[in-house]
Amino acid sequence: MRLVRIAIASDLEIGMTEVDLGVLPGLGGTQRLARLIGKSRALEIMVEGQRMTVDDALAIGLVNKAWPADSPEAFIGSVLTYAHAFCPPARASRAVGHIKRAVQTGTEGSLEEGLALERELQARLLASHDGKEGIAAHTQKRRPIFRAQ
């Protein structure tokens, strides 16, 4: 299974320093990091016990977004604001969920299986209220109002 996520970090250092303790990054650390950034780069980070800045983590695709951690409340507020952008009325949350499923599940099998899943999910969305609303709004040149239906 591939790991699909949107990772958000604060402006702290990130590291896989378990090697300095004589152990490996457990709890799936070796497997998840290699799937996220590739085997070669993950191996380098883990065996060197590297620490990196959030900017470095952004550059290699380990995290997607980074916001300052002036206070835990401000950081959490930024994360929640970002997350709310994926919810109605701004976005069709069912479409967001189906996109996640298509990427997560669809890439596990063959291309043909992934395309079949994509077609199935698209048909469900086109039949939904939000799918119809999105297309109507586009045609009418207005902003859609999604309701998670």
C-alpha cells in the first residue's frame, strides 16, 4: 500500500536519528519514508541520522506545507483553516474523498484497474448533488455552493 497524505509541519527540525541510538526507525518509519521519497534518499537520511529543516523537507517532498509555530494555537489554527478549504461550501467533500480513494487504491493495482475505479467514482460524483451543482455553476459562470450531497 502506498502512503498518500498531505503532510503539514511547523518550522522545527525533522529527523530520522534512530541510528544514533543503535536502532532503526520503527513503527513503519523505514517503510513509509521509502515510499514517500524513494528508497535511495530514504536510506541516506536514515543511515546518516540526518536532521533537516522544514525547508529541506519541503524540497524533497516529505512535507507539503509548513507554517511557523509561533504558538501551538496559531499553528493548529492554520492547519484547521487549510483543512476547512476542502469542505463545503468551498469544495465538494465527496469529490475530495473520491480523489483520495482513486489515488490511494487505484495506484495499488494495474493502470486498467485504477482507470476502472476512477470511472466508477466519477459516475457516482456526476450523479451526486454536488457534481451537478459544480457543472451547473461552471456553465452559468458562478461559484458553486457545495453541500456534501
